[in-house]
Amino acid sequence: MATQGQLTAGLTAGEVARRVSLGQVNDLPRRSSRSLSAIIRANVFTLFNAVIGVLWVLILVFGQWQDGMFGLIIVANSAIGIVQELRAKRTLDRLAVVGEAPVRVRRDGAELEIPPRTVVLDDLVVLGPGDRLLVDGEVTSSAGLEIDESLLTGEADSVHKQPGDAVLSGSFVVAGTGIYVATKVGKEAYAAKLAEEASKFALAHSELRDGVNKFIKYITWLVIPIGLLLIYSQLNRATTFDEALTSTVAGIVTMIPEGLVLMTSIAFAVGVVRLGQRKCLVQELPAIEGLARVDVLCLDKTGTLTAGGMDLSEVIVLDDDLPVPDALGALANADPRPNATALAVRQRYPDSPGWIARASVPFSSARKWSGTEFETHGSWVLGAPDILLEPGTPGYGKAADLAATGLRVLALCHVGDGALARPDDLGPLNAAALITLSQRIRPDAPDTLAYFARQNVTLKIISGDNPESVSAIATSLNVPGGDRAVDARTLPEDDQDKLAEILETHTVFGRVTPQQKRLFVGALQSRGHTVAMTGDGVNDVLALKDADLGVAMGSGSGATKAVAQVVLLDDSFATLPHVVGEGRRVLANIERVSGLFLTKTFYAIVLSLLTGVVGLAFPFAPRHSTLVNALTIGIPAFFLALAPSYERARTGFVPRVLRLAVPAGVACAIATFASFALAQSSSSDLTFARTAGVITLFVATWWVLVLVARPYIADGRMTWWRVILVASMVGLFALAMALPPTRALFALQPGNAINDLTAVGFGVLAAAVLTLAVTFTHRKKPPAEPPPPPPRPAAPERVR
């Protein structure tokens, strides 16, 4: 229990060290990363590795070692998966440290900023607007402290906290300042207990991963009965148990899409690393898929389209009898944690001697004003003119005119004594002055907005500022519909359908409250939209939490960064197109490689059924499968999964993949079986017949690769790497057939020109049938989207 001295001066260095030694420290795993042991377990101890491992052991015991080469896929899958995820882990951990908002604590009588993980029990934590509470505690000092606990309780209204009140981790400060003593840290804290499972390494909802998991589930159930049929048929047909086992293993191994999960993980991990190089922290790996699917992007004006800092432009005095300069200086300097407005005023009015603050009401997004009562100069408030001033009063019309030019306008008013004690009813106000502030538009905003317009991503610009001011900025950025701003105070909050209708037809919204931002997200989602929300302030937290994808600015509040899936650490709005591009690359490329892997699965299933019913030997041995799969799936898939791609993300991942994989698998299987059966009918040599089957299978599956690897021409230019990749696989197969050592290794016996050409003919026929099937069953793909715009100059440095 903290002593009275600790409640004023904080802990000493010795007391901190003692608590650290006792483990009383706020050390929790980051949600953006998992441990090395967890990564190894996840990549080694998989269902596919277990099945392939058992089959590999059986081959080594009863068959020839050459047929056990497929076992190397266990090593390759595990090693590549571990290495790529470790790269992503290092990137995430490094960026997470950079992106962590420091915690202000009082120790040895002085305030200092420390990493969140070094907070200990009984620390005095200093709070200000936008701060996220990382540990539980009890308030010891409050100056208008208001805490939002909605993320924990669901209650939207902020709670005023007084000394002695309990506060919980997971909540955040919306207004005022205060100090509290940490009573529970680490896993004992309230939020840590609630999120014990969720805070472990977890993946955001992903249609792509869900689709892959569906494939795996269905294939697992298919493998069991088909595998039993194959075992039965081969035992009845084969002259030896070793031969039957080898044929059975060849069929079962080929049915397993062992590299599909690996390629999905690699694509996500590489995407994280690429975005990390652009100072973009992806706190959940598949979040990059989310923005690729987004069709509505809600932008908070301040901190997104404009830089956080502002410049004081003009002070228009409305009452010459009032001490406007002194009042402005006193108000700005009375705030211990000044916002951008207060900092801009301070630069012009650094001091007001003799003005001693007695009580204050901090600024909040809901009130849209702040105020201070001074001992001998009365009470003053500073806030939105359309909130503080009545129509027809001095300055009201002038404020509206100024806001229409894009300036941010505030009203300074003198209020009666005791008015701040009743903030919901300030009573009569005497307008003293209008203050205009110029906002800095980010240099990267125009190009970035134009990019989203080209991608048919609908923009919604929402702000707590005056609608005319927001409209002026939107118009200057050529935002469609920017000239028709909506005052959010006129919106129907209790009718989601009506609200959604207005949101569909308008782009710019002003005077939006934090709760309304949350309602906006829900209304848009009710119309089937996938919504992304950007923001940097505490007023954006609830909307970011509810959006399909939350994007926070790196210099934003700790609460904002805590709930967002993506954090732009360098505050560069221009990074968003690269996030879109990375998401599209992942989705498009995983869809490509899924088609390759599942084609293999379906042709193996059909071949196993045909073999089981007809009673012939399986058309190829495991070593043949290793060769063909490496050249038509494994090697090409690795390059295709990491290739650039800007195709528009679409829903329906599973049906589209099946429309390719099912006809491709059936065509490849029938052609291979026919080629094998014809060759076996003319020769009793199983190696000769299987060679014919392997040639047909390679030709047919290579053509699947040709179809999947498209486009070969983009923007009027040949993409030579795709052409070289596809052509080189033919060269490698020809070498394997031509060189005696590889022929012996893979048990191939070409040489009969008629049979070899017949086998090629079956493969070409399968390719022709497949091309027709794809033409009639596949909907036309949308054209590839242009790449993101080049990086723009850095945004202006933000004023903290």
C-alpha cells in the first residue's frame, strides 16, 4: 500500500527497483507478436506436417528413399514459415516500441516519461487528455478529470473522477488532468484479465484465411474415405505390399495442399515487413487485407487531412472594454496539458501576469469549449462560436463568414461568476473576441485523396469543426461533394436507416460528436459497406474500435493507437495507398497460389477415385509427384505469392478459386489417367506407363500455371519475369527428362517418340478443355489498378 509520501512525491528509485525484483511491474505480451516458441510450434506441429511425416516414415521403412523426397516439404515449410514470421516479429516488435505512447509518472518528486512496461505497483501516473490508462488505480488528484470507460462497460457517457475514485485499465481520458496511484499492474489489471485470450497473438477477421481453413477442413474429410478406397484397390492389385504402399502414399500426399497455409502466412508476413519499412505498424497481420476490401474511408479532418499544429492568424476584438489579450494568454497558460489551439495562442500571448486560475472546465469534444475562472478577473470560456454565441449576437455572422474561408474560428467570451460550476447552462455570455487559426493542409493529402477516388473508395470527411470550415478545406482538396457540408447537429441519431441514407448522399460533415462518429460507422456498415476509419484524437477512439479497420496516426493519443489495427508511425497520410496496395497484393496472390494448390488436390482426388474404381496402379509414384509439383506449384507459387499486384479486392474468394481448381483438377486427372492407361495397355513396364502419365500431368498442370500467372502484359509492357518464370519450368522439366542422373532419380523412362508425343497430346487436349472451361465459368476480372502514387514530401512537423 502506498504511503502518504508516495502519494505526493511518488516512488523512489530504490522502491521502484524493489518492486521490479518482486515482479510487480506492468509487463504484458504485445498483441502484435508472439513468442519464438509459439512461432516454432505453430509452424512445425501442424496437421499437414503430421500426416506427411507419418507417410514419409512408412515410405522410408517399406519403400525406396527416392520416393520419400516429399518429406523435405516438412523441413521447407517449417523453416520458411519460421524465418518469415520471425522477420515479421522483429519488425512488429521494433515498430511497436516506437509506437508505444510513453507513460508520465511522478518519481522522486519529479515527472518523467517511461515505457509502459516499466510502470510498477504504487507508481503515481499523471494523466492528460487522450491518455490511455494502462493499469488499475485510485485517483489522488483531479482537475476536471473525465474518463471514458465505454470500451470496458459499453456506457457512452464519460465519468467525472474525483480523488478516491477507482479507475480501470482500458479506459481513456477525454478531458481534464489528474494523477492516480497504480494498485494493479500487469496481468492483475482489469483490462488484462478481460483480454487474457484476446491479447495473445491473434489474427483479425480474414475472409482469405477463413476460405483457406474451409478448404483444409473439407479436404481433410475427403482424404479419409478416398484414402481408404485407394489403399483397398492398391492392396488388391499390387503384387507386393511395398508397391501398394508406394502407390497409396503417392495419391494421399498429392491430395494434401501442404504449401497453401505456408504461402498464406508468408504473404502476410512479407506484407508486414514491407509496410514496416514505410513506418507503418500493422498490429494484426491480416489487417492489411482489411483496407484492401474497404469501400468507404472515413477521414477525420484534423490530424489526417491537416497537420495537428495550427497558427494563430487574427484576433478580432468584439468588445474594447474587455482585456482580450490578457484573457487569451491566461486561458492558454492555465492548461497544464495544452492542445494545439492553446499552443498556437501561447505563441502570440505567452504570459498574463496577475491572472491566477481558481477553477477550470477542460476542453472536450462533446462540449466543444473550455473555460477557467480567475481570482480577480472573472470566468472566461473559449470555444466554437456556433455553440457559445446565439444568432444575431455580436460576432456570430462574422464567425460564419470566416469559417467559410477554411479558417478555424473560436469565440472568447466572458461569463458570469459561478457559471463554470454549471457547464450545461453557462447563462448570459459577453462575446469578447473572435480568434482565427489557420490549419496546415498535409502536402500529401491531394494526391492521396485522388488515389482513393480512382479506386472507387468513397470518402467521408468528418470533423468536430464548423461545417463551413470543413467544407472549405474539402473543396480546396477537390473532394467530390465537398461544397455540401452537413451540420451533424441536424442528423437523426435514433434512426439508423435515415442516417445511413444521408451518409450515402453526402461527403462532408461538421460538428460531429465522438458518439456520432461511432453511429456513422454503424450506419454505413448496415448498408453493407466495409468501413475504415482514420483518426488521431481521443474523440476518434470509439469509431476506430467499431470500424472494420482502424487507422491511427503515430503522434495521436495513446488510446487511439491502442485500438487501431494500423498505426502510421510517421503520420504520413500518403502511406495509406501503400497499405491498400499491400492488401491487394496479398489477396490477389494468395488467390492465385490457392488455385495452383487446390488444382493438385482435386486432380489427386479424381485420380484416386478412378484408380480405386478401375483397379489400375496409381499413375505416378511419390517421386514423380515431387518433381511435377515442385515445377508447376512449389517454385512458381513462392514467386507469385510475393509479386506486385493492384487488382481490386473482391468478395467471393472461395467460389472463384473453386471455379478454377475443380475443372482444372478434373481435366488434369482424366488426361493423366487416360495417358497412363493407354501406355500400360501397350506395355507391362509400370515405369514406362508412369512416365507417360507424368508427361501428361506436367503439360496439363503447367498450363494451369500459365493461366494463373497472368497478366503477361501490363500497361502495354511485357512483364518479363512472369514469362521467364513460366518458361523456365519447362526447361527444368526437360532437363530432368534428358539427364540420366535425374531420370534415374525420378524413375523416368522416356524415349519412345510415339508414346511421348501421345502423352503430350493428352496434356494439350486437357489444356484446351481447361481454357474453354475457364472462359465460360470465370467472370471477367477487373483491370489491374495503377500503383500507389510515389512518396510525397514529409508532412509538417506536428506541434505537441
